[in-house]
Amino acid sequence: MMRTLFLQAPSFDGFDGGAGARYQARREIKSYWFPTWLAQPAALVPGSKLVDAPPHNQTLADVTNMARDFDLCVMHTSTPSFASDVKVAEALKAANPAMKIGLIGAKVAVQAHESLRDAPVVDWVARNEFDFTVKEAAEGRDLSSIKGLSFRNGEGVIVHNDDRPMLENMDDLPFVSEVYKRDLDHRKYFIGYLKHPYISFYTGRGCKSRCTFCLWPQTVGGHRYRTRSVGHVLEEIAFIKQAYPDVKEIFFDDDTFTDNLPRAEEIARGLGRMGVTWSCNAKANVPRDSLKIMRDNGLRLLLVGYESGNQQILHNIKKGMRIEVAKQFTKDCHELGIAIHGTFILGLPGETKETIEETIRFAIETNPHTLQVSLAAPYPGTFLYEQAAREGWLDTANTDYVDAHGVQIAPLAYQHLSHQEIFDSVETFYKRFYFRAPKIASICGEMIRDRQMLVRRLREGVEFFGFLRERAKARAA
């Protein structure tokens, strides 16, 4: 077995590396997700070490000093971070020329050949669902025998092995929380809308929805929701309760935990018996009866991708959601006392100044507890990327997703709506949602009731205004 380092590389301050499969940018408020996609193969490799540099404030010098202790480094990369990650790989190889470098992530899953071509320092990339591909590489097997692997052979020729079948028995995957406990400081991970400290992990992979922009189901996870057994999930929760007595919340990071409602309700009842507070990703169509069952068994918050308040845009992106259903769902959550962190995307196909206004009004009317506004990002491997390239909305030869500070920029533009107009609309959205009397009063009341919340919100306020300053710099540039 090769001595294997699993690395989330250093990046710009505030980079949300743990959620790197979906959101490659500095966030409005600094936040860090657990690096589950690295921790999962790390759990399969005995003696491995997981290093998540950004939340632990580890520098390039820190990680290169580790290079001599390992035979193999597996790095999680993405389209926006690829160039930076390759520089880290070059530094590791300079420190230890014998070290092998492998890459995982959606970028290399769909652009295996291009990634190896553009990064001679990289020895191999693991395509698609990569857990056992990485395990076999770490075992020192002949690279040509490993399904799902693309590599550079002894003559420097890039070779693509056969695809690896999708994993069907998800219980074959060991607990990621054991790797967290071994290698990470869980208190370094914080999300503004979750209680601190929290733990997040996946109970299944894949999403039945067909949203054209969503990266992970189209590149790695697939559109079948493959799940761990209820007992396996509850067993990991029991481990977390014992290993992390200070944890206040569990977050299930499945793309859509509510895709299988009977299973979600069964897990919820188990969590209720254990006295666990939890949250998850959900689509805005969960029936009230199911919401009540989950609420009665510890559900505190749902992270909901509304995306837009315009029905035609939802049709354009194949969201499979009706505005009136989303409104009723949100009303039910409010009445049941379930908090919502709503996520929205500006600049999707069909966007106009009028639809942006419609989405802002929808957010104000439905009034989620907190929200996040992103710019449409057409990543390679998605239907949106191919559509944008075909329609001329995206300059594929000169596409940037973040600026030098890590602030997300608007890569899409339309004849009737420019990059700048889409970019500026994010700030307008935030200001109109948060800077209104009812919302300010609600937030102030929450802070008065909870001293820890007061400290957190004050810190987030400072970070948010700093984020707006960075956006202003980007706009001026």
C-alpha cells in the first residue's frame, strides 16, 4: 500500500473548498464544508492522511514540507481551481520527485484527456465515481488494470482505461466521520445557517432532478439516487454522537435527501429517538405531512434550491418545479417552524431585467430565513455548458469563473443582458432582501435571544460588507 496523502490544496482566503464539487468561489460569508469527497477514498486506504488546507490555514510551504513522507498525493480539483492546484502539484513533485500525483473531481471526470495534457506533472486522474479507483491506485496496482483511470504511460502517452461501473451497494463505503475524527479539527468548519459545530456527510449519491446547470449529477453522481441503508446511516450518527459530544447539528449533504421520502422519514424517526438536531438539502415540493414527520424528529433547517422566481426560467433549466408548489412548501415550512436557507441563481437562460426583479420579489414574498445568491456557472460536463457554447452565450476559449480574489464573476451574457448587469444584480438582490425593516427586525430579535448567534451575525456582517467591497473592486476592474 502506497503512503497516500489526500489533499485539499491551499487557495485564496475564504475558498469554500469542501463544497468544491458545486461552488468554486469565495463566499459572501466565509464558510467551510467538510471535504467528504476526499475523505471517502481516504477511508478506503489504510494509513492515509487527509489534509484540508484552507480551513486549517495551511500554506503551500506547510503542505510541501509533507511531501517526502508520502508516495502518492490525491488532490481534489475543479475547473476554476485547476491552474492553482497544478502549481501545488508541481511544488510537491519538486520537493519529492518520486511522488505520484493523482487528481479527482468533476473537472477531471469529464476532461480527463485535457487535464493530463495541460498538467504534465499529473500522473493519473480518476474519472466519474472514483472511490475504489483511487483505492486500487494506492494499492500499487498496474495502472493499466484499473477501471475508471486515465494515466500517462511510460512513453508519455495518455491512456484511458474502461469506465468503472457505478457503485450499487453504498454500504460498501466506510464512515467518513472516522477520517474526520482522525485528521481534521471539526471546529474549523462552519456555515452561517448551521449550528456550530456541525458535521456533514452523504447518505446517498445521485439526484433524480435534471437541472441543466447542476454539476455533480451530470459528471460523477448520476441521476439515480443510490442510498446507504437506514441502519448504516444511523450507525454513523451513533458514532458521531460518541466521537463529537459537542456537535450541535448533523447536515445530510445528499443532492436531494428528500428524493426518497419514505426513507427520509424512516431516518428521521431514528434521529428523533437519538435526540439529534439535523438539516438537509431538499426540493421545494415536500408534502406538509412529510415535513411534519421530519420536524417532529429533529429537522431544523432545509437548504432549498429555488433558483428563480420565474416559471419559464425553471422550465428552461429543467428544474421540474412549479412556482405555486414552491410557495406552498415554503408556507408550510414557516408554519411548522422549519427554517429555510434558500439558494438562487441569476443569469440562467431566459434571464432578463424583468425576471431578475420577479425573482427578487419572489424571495421577499416567500421570505426564507437566509438566502444565497449565485451567478449562473456553466461548468464543462453540464447541459448548460454545451447549450451556452452552442448559443453563443459563453466564450469557451476565454472563460473565467472567479477573479484573482476568488469572487465569482458572470461568465454568461445575452444580447439583452450583459455580464455586468448580471454581476451587479447579485448585490441588488442581497440589499433588497436583507435591508428591509421586517428582515432587520427578525435578525435583531434572533440575536437578542441567542448570544452565540449575536456574535456570529456580527462577524458575518463584517465579512459580508468586506465581500461587497471585493465585488466593487472586481466591478471597477
